[in-house]
Amino acid sequence: MSTPPDEAAPEPRAEVSLHRRVSFGLFALLLAAAVAFYLWWGIGYGDWLDNGVYAVTIVLVLFGLAGMWLVAPTPPAAAPDRPAGPG
């Protein structure tokens, strides 16, 4: 028994290359390093409101998030429905 066209099987997920997975993991590591650095500094020195700590943490967080966003796997775009005839 065949499936109706409107209930077609879902498309298989595209495999993400090893390079993209490793890059995503390294950028996630930057994000984790930012959190760990901020907590280490705050607990170790008892100073949670320091401009230098903010500067280092923000740079690590932004590079981590931007990198993760750039190498994140994107789903394939669906082809737009266009009329077959002219006009």
C-alpha cells in the first residue's frame, strides 16, 4: 500500500561534516571557558564586578556564540512552490 503524497516520509537528516562538528565543539568550549573563567575569578578573588573580568568574559562569550551560529548545521531549504505556467 503506497502512502498518499501529503503523508510522505520525512526527508533524512543531512550528515554534518566532521570539520563542522569539531568547529562547533571548539566554539562551545569557548563559551564554557567564559563561564568557567567568570566563576573562577569571582570565587577566587571575591570580586564579581570588575571591568577586566567583564571584558575577557564578553569576548569569549561573543566569539563562542558567533562561531557556534556560523557553523551550526542548517536544515535544507524547501523549494518554493511556483506555478507551472507563465504569469
